[in-house]
Amino acid sequence: MFYHLLKYVLLGPLLRVVFRPRIEGLEHVPASGAAIVAGNHLSFSDHFLMPAVLKRRITFLAKAEYFTGPGLKGRLIAAFFRSAGQIPVDRSGKDAGQAAIREGLGVLREDELLGIYPEGTRSHDGRLYKGKVGVAVMALKAGVPVVPCAMIGTFEAQPPGRKLPRVHPVVIRFGEPLDFSRYAGMENEKAILRAVTDEIMYAILSLSGQEYVDRYAADVKAEEAAGKERKERPFRRLPLG
């Protein structure tokens, strides 16, 4: 109920006025049945823009931090994401990936659309990073098509650290569904999972035109943060003698 109120009355019309998104390839999203929509992730606004333009309801696997923030603001954000039908996923610990896969498969078993960002985190510099294989596991286990999606312009509209988006033209581009039925029953083979994931990322890249980085975004972020910390660490003079 609240999902449709947000989409058609409260948030959806506002997003269309502010961003005026141009939608391309919407006909590639199946009108019914289970499917995965796999997209690049450039901005916090992505969570709301894609659902606003789709004709069907879509459920995203959202990071658990959105549901555990402190204070009144944290509670309001958590209530918003829950009401919008988003599922919290804990990305820490060795079982984090399996938990996400279980939740995603549950959505697909209900013949619904599942939204996922294979990079696993927002791009901090606008480039497209290596995809994690969870999307391939779900596609093969559920036997569903994967629709690639490219968000274009959302990084410029709301880059990391910017609380409110600026007015900027946005394009949301959907590609033809990818069929991986030829790999049925092979969801436990690492080479197959990597190949499927890379095919999905290449399809997203072809739609978005981004620069591609063959590394995980989380690793690059961690390295850059560590380097920044070293630079900012005060110099300590060693005692003489």
C-alpha cells in the first residue's frame, strides 16, 4: 500500500519533475514473472528513480545500515525503506553473501522483480567496477532472465556526500534480457559464475558507456581511504641520540 502511495502520489511525481528522466528500453522489462534487474550504482537517488519509472513493483536488497541508523533520523529512514518493500542485507561477515542470495531467491519465488547492484556498493568516482557473483548464483538457481540497466547522470545529480540532489538530466536505459538457461544446474561452478557475472557487467557497460575497472569497488575504496589516512597522519619526529 505505502509502496504505491510513494510511487504514484508522494515521491514518484516529484522525482519525475526534478530529474525529468528519459527512459529507454522499458519494453525489455518482462510484464510478468520473475526476473532480475541488474544495474550500475552511482547515487543514492538510484534506489528511487528506477522504481519510479518501472510499471511493476521491484524489490531491492538494501544494505542493513539503512535500517539501523541512530536517533529519530535513523528510525525514519528505516521505516521508509521497510514501507517501500526493501529488504535489509548485512554485508559484513562470511555469511553475508549467502544471506543476500536467500533473500533474493525468496523474492524471485514470488514471481516478482528483484533489483540488485552487482558491484555491491555505490561507485565513488563514477566508474563501473567488477561485479560480484551473487547475481549469477540467483539467476542460475531461480532460472530467471537478467535485465541489464544503466543509470546515466545520477552521479552528477547526487555524487557521494551530497545530501540533496541537484537538477541534472538523467537517462535510465534497460537492455535486452540475458538468458542463462544454458548454464542450468551449474550454479556451483566458480568459472561459470564468473563468466555469467562478467557477461552481465559487460551488458551494463555497453548501456552506460562508463570506464570499467576490473577490481571490486569496495577494495579500491578501502585502499584509497587507507592512503588518505596515511597522508593525514601527523609526522612524528624521532628523538636524536
